[in-house]
Amino acid sequence: MHCEVIAIGTELLLGLIVDGNSAWIGEQLALAGIDCYFQVKVGDNFQRIESAIRQGLQRSDAVICCGGLGPTQDDITRDVIAHVMGVEMRRDAAIADRIAKMFASRGRVMSQNNLRQADVPIGARPMAQMPGTAPGLVCPIGDKVVYAVPGVPHEMREMVAGTVLPDLQRRAGQAAVITSRVLRTWGMSESGLAEALAPRVEELDRLKNPTIAYQASGIEGIKVRIVAKADDTATAQRVLDREEALLRAVLGEVVFGTDEETMELVVLGLLQKKGLTLAVAEGLTGGLLSSRISAADPGLVCFKGARIGPEAGGDRRLPPRERAIAAAASVRSEHGASVGLAAVAGEREAQGAVPVALAAALDGGEHGQTVLLPGDRHRLRDFAVINLLDHLRKVLAA
Amino acid sequence: MHCEVIAIGTELLLGLIVDGNSAWIGEQLALAGIDCYFQVKVGDNFQRIESAIRQGLQRSDAVICCGGLGPTQDDITRDVIAHVMGVEMRRDAAIADRIAKMFASRGRVMSQNNLRQADVPIGARPMAQMPGTAPGLVCPIGDKVVYAVPGVPHEMREMVAGTVLPDLQRRAGQAAVITSRVLRTWGMSESGLAEALAPRVEELDRLKNPTIAYQASGIEGIKVRIVAKADDTATAQRVLDREEALLRAVLGEVVFGTDEETMELVVLGLLQKKGLTLAVAEGLTGGLLSSRISAADPGLVCFKGARIGPEAGGDRRLPPRERAIAAAASVRSEHGASVGLAAVAGEREAQGAVPVALAAALDGGEHGQTVLLPGDRHRLRDFAVINLLDHLRKVLAA
């Protein structure tokens, strides 16, 4: 079963809105075990919407049209689908009534245009969910189907989850459960990961289940996603557990977390488990580290505070490593925390990269490490933050 | 001149990444006066990428392929384009050399896969910009053209702005100059702006040039974009200048900046003009304000530092307004700055909103203001930061 997504709206092509709807639908389709090979964005133009739908019906089994169901003259998705179906529209009295009541209940005047939203191509079926004024439509065309859902995200989501996915799974005659897990990694390049996991990937290419895929996510590291298919949830979870164990055995401490565990959550978890608190000196990182940690620790259970400013980097006569260690120790005692953290940049190298000294000060000693980071200012800060957290993670795990 | 965008990557279809690249490219094309009627997302599959490119070449004059230029086996954009061009690849020695040097400068081991990025279809031309390891490509096919750019946003942007757009405009033989200017506003709703500007918008609907449009941008405020078309740059600039003056006369201090001027840049500009320095107490905002200010003031010309932590919010027995003023005064003297800034949250109201006291302490007095902000934690912080900056902007401008 292949399903295509067509996002409709000139504002999407003009970049005034980023099309998050298609991404969300794509994720839901994947998790429901339905393949999605193409997603298309098209403006509010009859001919071009028509050509996108016709092409979708040709190369896929189902098409989800998202957007263009509003009350204005721009909103023509309904009309185009009726044209492709080769049918007229009928005005649905029950929907028209609901729309009129919705306006009345909000004390707003309804223009006649709004009743266009009650028009349904003959042979199509309105979806039961109707959180707004636009009903979603299920429009069978031969043995294929076009779904129309509004572009308003919460309305779209309710209709896709409530009608589209179950209808697609019923059409696919599908019983299997598909689940996924993300392993989050830091410190290895995508090609390095690919090389390390190549033998396992080759095996999986034969086995077909589970599958794994890489996703480079900038300063969030590289994610390795495992997708498993099974007859029931418990079996799928066992497949994920087993694969996670296999991959962790190969990758070791490069894996820092799973699914929604960010680096700061992992570090805060380690601190909390050990009953430790944290303070940071942000001479180089300028508040970025604090803003991430404090967002993840809103009750300030572990995070005791920070010092930001030129002086937080420590004595400028010392080499970077010693300055970082001095700054970490000083912010630790200033805030009465169990752990102090600091990063200090060294001299930019000829190729533009900057060596950055990372330091963690805690009971039992000071831990320094130097990493070479990209030279442009914003990336330098971003990478210093994630590397500093990763440094502390490894110190705490040791 | 019609240009189509093809975003390549299975992770886009799976919704693991939201395709912001196409939106950005769409915006740039619109501003350059080039029509974009279709944007397509396709996975890392040879046949499907090929069919998307062939269709793009059929219905458009140019195709921008974004993504799939990385070093792994998944990354096949280059190969597909060579196939569509009907040519072999050659390895570009200069690019291979740059890639090898980039790895060496970062102290990382290069795998052989990385050199695939130096492969160029015969007849294609690598783009001059190469911020990463993947060169962009200009690939002429008959009188049409395929551009390939990486999916990494900052690399993609540099190549689209530096090579793709100028090349498209040259191909379009475009003589008219289209330029735009954004007025950034804070403190008025979109419907409020629309009402205030309605008379002018009606005039412009008749005049057709310039045009104005609103773009709600969350905590960046609402942008009012003026687009002007003229025979030459000087005339277009005059149209923009005149329109900006007209709109500013209506909107007053709601306009805080233009184009890329963020609120923090505007505030730093005012501080610098007056020879003032700044320190901030980040009890509520947890480093977020510092990270924005220090990113905009990397030399720390105006920004003297911050204090983050539970105690930075001032004496807990005082009401929020007094605590904010005390915290602003205390961080000001602690860092020897001319201005101290602080925000302190009050009790959450029944409807969930939170009153936040904003304070600026400087020579000549302390300035407090209370704003009602959305209650969820992340938005509360974000809105506190922008409102605090806006508060200081108005204090400094008074």
C-alpha cells in the first residue's frame, strides 16, 4: 500500500509557512506500515492541483490532500477532487447546519461562502471528525482513494488519526504492528557509524526486519533509528530490545540516549542518580549551556547556576586547559555545587578550526579534555555546549 | 522562468526532519521573481529521484535538488543526475584534496566513502561555495538546468544565494529588479496591524507596486514585508524607503527593526550609541537572554555578564515588581554595568497566564513594567526574553 501526500497552498510554496503537516503525516504513515514515496507541495491553482492528484493516483494507491478546504475563493481542493472523480457536488444539509450553528455559538456572522464547506462531491463521504468548519472527505476513485483534510494542524491530525489511517490499514488488510526506537549518538561521524555497523546492516538487508537508518541531526548528534515489524506489540518491542543491545555492543559509549533523551537530560539524570549538583562558567558559551540545562531542569533540582561574562573564563595568562579547570573550580565553589563545568577557547588554527578546552571540576579531581571545533562563531558555541555536556557525561559514567 | 524544488531524503518522507529547506528556497525564488509551482519530496531511491527530476525538467525550466550529496551509500543524487544527463562521473582532484584537508584539519580520519563527494558528472560545474565537504553542482541539460545543493541548511543557503539565484536570474534574462524589506514589529496583533494599515493596503491593491504582506513569526514578532519592483536597484530602493516611511508613520514604536535586525541587535545598537553596558539577572530566563545577547555581541562590547540561579531573582519576600527591580540593580552593580535587567514571574492566574515583572535599572532611575505572558514553561521563558528586551528598548528610546 503506497500513499502519497499533497500539501495544497500557495503560502507553502512561497515559504511563508513551513509544511510541517506532510512531515507529521509521513511519520504516521511509516509507523502504520504504509509506504509513502512522494510528497508534493502545490499552490492554489486548479490545473496544477488536478495534475498532482492524477499523478498521485497513477503511481500510488491512495492520496492525502492537505489544505484548501477553507471558505475563501482560493480554497478549491473540493472542486478539483469532484472534477477528478467526474461528479457534481451536493450540499450536505447536516454539515451546513453544523457550520451555521458553530458561527451562531461564537456570536459571529456567517457569510454565504462558509456554506461552500458543506459541499461534498457525489460519492464521497464526509469524515466523522469535524473540529472546525471544514469536514474531511473520503473520496473513492475506482479501487483507489483520495482523502481531503484541512491544513489547520490540529484538525488535520484528528482526521488523519481518526479516519485516514484506519481506512488505509483496512484497505491494506494489515494486521502487523510497526514500532521504532532511536539510539542517539555523539562523537562518531555518519560514515564512521556506517562503517562500524556495516556487517549488521548487511545481515539486516537479508533479514528485512528490523531495519536501521541514520539521521544526522546537527548538534543533536546522529540518530540511529531501528524500525521493527511484528504480529503484536510485545514481539515488536522484543525485536527492538534485541537490536538495541546488538548496536550498543558495537557502538559503546557513543550511544548517549534513546528516543527523546537529549544530552542534557542524560547528564541531568546521571547527576541526579549520584546526588550531585551543577554550576557552569559560561565565558565561551555565553548562556547557551545554562538555557539548555535550565529548560531541562525547571525545578533547578541539579542546576545551581552560572556565571557569564569575560571574567568567567579564568586568568588570561594561563593556557586554555588550565583556565578551563580554574573556571570550573571557581564557579563550582561560587555556587556551592558538587560539579563545576567550563569551556575555554584557544587560538584559532590556520585552517580555521578552534581548539576548545573542556573542564569538569568535582570531588576527587579535575578532568580536562581538548576538542577541535568548527571556527564559525555560532557553530563553535553550539558544539562547545554539546561537547562539554558529553565530556561531563563520560566523566560521570567512568 | 519556472523553477521546481526537489527535496531528497527518506528521512523527510518519514517525518524525521521537517523540510524547512524547500520553504526557504521557495521564499528566495519568490523574492528573486522566479515562479515555483511545485515542490516535491522524494526518498533515497534511484528510480524515484530520477522520475522526479525528469518530471521537473518537463514541466519547469530549472530544478533544484536539495540533499543526498553526503558520503554514505544512501546519498545518490549525484549518480541520478549523471544518469539523467547521460554522462559518467569524473573525480575532481581539487575537491578531493579540499575534503582530505578538511578532515586532516579537524584531526578526523577520512573514510574512502568521503571521496565520493568529489565525483562530478561530466559537463557539470561545481559551485564555488563549499562550506562543508559536499560541493554543489550546476548541471545543464539541454536549455534547462538541474542544481544540486546539500541538505545541510547553512551550506544549502550559501550555495543557493551565491550561485543558484544569480544563475537563474541570468537565465531568465531578468532585467527588472525585485527587492524587499521587512519591518519587524512587536506588541501588536496581526489583525491590529491589518486594521491600522488597511487604508494603505487598499491603495497598494490599486497601485500594484510595492506590495505588502504580513508574516507572523512567533517570538520574533510579526514581520511586514514590502516588495518593490523597478527597472534598477536605486529606484527599487527609493520605493522601499518611501513605503517604509509611510508605514512607520502609522505604526510608530511598534516597528523595532528592519530585515535581519533582531530585537537584541536593536537593543545592543541603542546601548552602544549611548556608551552604555549591560548585565542581566536570569532567575526566570535561565540563560536564554544571555545566550541571545552574547551571540549578537561576540566581542562583549556592551554585554558585561549575567547571574543565573535561584538567588538571582532577588528577595522572595518582596512582590515581583520590587524583586525584579532589586535583581536588576544588584546584577548591575555586581558586573559594574551601566544597565541591569531582570524579569520575575508572579503567581499564575486562574486562566493559566503568568504576570511577569520586567525591570531595568540605570542611571537616573529604575523602570518597571508588568506583562501577562502565556503560562507554558518554554513559551513563558521565550516571551519573557523578548518582552524584557523590548522593555529596555523603549526605556532607552524614551
